Amino acid sequence: MNHNVRTIVFRCLDLLPDNVGRKMHHQLQNLLENKVLYVRIKRTENTFDEFVKICEAIKIDLNQKSIIEIGSGWLPIFPYFLLYLGKVKNVFSFDLNEHYQKKRIANFNSIFSKNYNTTIDALFNSKYNLPDGVHYYPGENIINSKIPDADIVVSRFVLEHVAPNDIFEMHQKLRNSLKKGTHIVHFISPSDHRAHGDITLSLQDFLKYSKPEWDAIQTKFDYHNRLRLPQYLDIFKSLGLEVVYLTFDTVKEGTAQYDLFKKVNIHSDYNSFSTEELTAGSINIVLKI
């Protein structure tokens, strides 16, 4: 969807009573998800492959481990990769919203079974057609939840949509609840998501706005905190979390993305950051409690 149209749609939904706006947003997302399901499965597989590589690089054995997922999304795609390909024991998936639907997951179970040559036996009494080993906690903020015993915490493209104060409180809760040595793995996409559907827009376009200006554009349906890499690192280090793995990419001089970036009139709020820090994207980071 064109980013201008998307913004107009979200702002209209934001004007409706909260329960009505969220219901209509849910229906719209269901429609869009159905159209791109196979693309989303493939993208999630790519992230899973990267997750496995990261675990191998820092000597984490996934076999029979328990994992907390922050941000369940619309389908249990990543938990299934963890369970059936990664051979983990349990995935505890937390989400502020309740997006899972029994009928859609039944269809997804069939697709995943066929594509990955596995058998998914949904539990007879499962509200969402989930198999043993996938535990879903919808409508729960992990900051206020009881944290299950786990070996690894993972999020996929979630942190950029979380308010900075909540990122701090979330990691404070994890640090205080989980055993020392537990790893926290984050895949973060700090770029302007509007540019993902518009190649004429810089991935840093939203950095031209002041906070009030940006808050007037975004809504609760497409919130983006715009944090730069050093700001994430400051939050993690302030809690005494050890950074044991970090990779990211940046725009390269001479590329189309670099040219687009140079045209952006970066707001003075970001004057203290270098070009590398402003453009750091596709952040993969592992923290250790």
C-alpha cells in the first residue's frame, strides 16, 4: 500500500472509537496478510536462518531450549520454525494484541506442514489450533506479566515499535526475572517503514521531523520510535546488559539510498549522530543478562 494512502487510512482509523478502529484495522490486516502469506513465511524463514547462524556464532545450542518471543504477530510462523526446525522445547509468545484466529491458523498449519514436510498436531483443546510447545499470551504486556523460565528471549522487528521507556522497563523486567547468562536476541528495523513501499523515499526520511511533527503523522497503528543505534545501546548498557553480538548495515556512498539520504534535511534533534549512526539499519543484537 502506498505510504500516503496508508497514513490516511491509519489516521482515519485512529479517529474512530478505540474498539471500532482496532477491529477495522484487524480486518484490513487480515486481508493484506492473506495476499502476502507465502512472502511472509519466506521472510520469516530468512530471519530464522539468521537466528541460527547467530546462535552458532556465540555457541548457543537451541536443542530442547525454552524461548520467549516478544511480539507474536498474526500467525505463529517464527515459533513453528523454532519448534520444528530448531528443535526447541517451548516457545512462549507474548503480544499486546490478540491477532491469532483458529480458522486462519488451521489453514497455516496445513501450509507449513506441506512446505516443510512435518506434521503439526494441534492440541484438541487449543483455542487457536496450536501444537504442544507453542504457548500464546495475547493481550499481555510482558512488563506486567509473569515471566516463564526460559533460556533465550527473541524479538523480530518489534523494538522499533516500542516506546523508549517501555524498552527500558521490558529489559529491566527480563533482567530481574531470568537467570544470569540468559541471552536476549533482537532483530531491529530502525528505518522509516514508509520507504519500504516507496523507492523514492529515503529510509531516514522521518528524521527530518521534530518529535511533535512526527507524532502528528504517526498513529497507534504505525508507531515508530525512530531510535538510532546508539540510543538502543545506551538503554541496554544502562541496565548492565552485556552486548555479546552486534551487526548492522549502513548506506554506502555512491548508492541510490545514499543519494536519497543526503537530500534529507535531518532535524536538529539528531545533530549529534554521525552518518553511520543515523543510517545504521538491519540491526541484529544479542544481549546477555
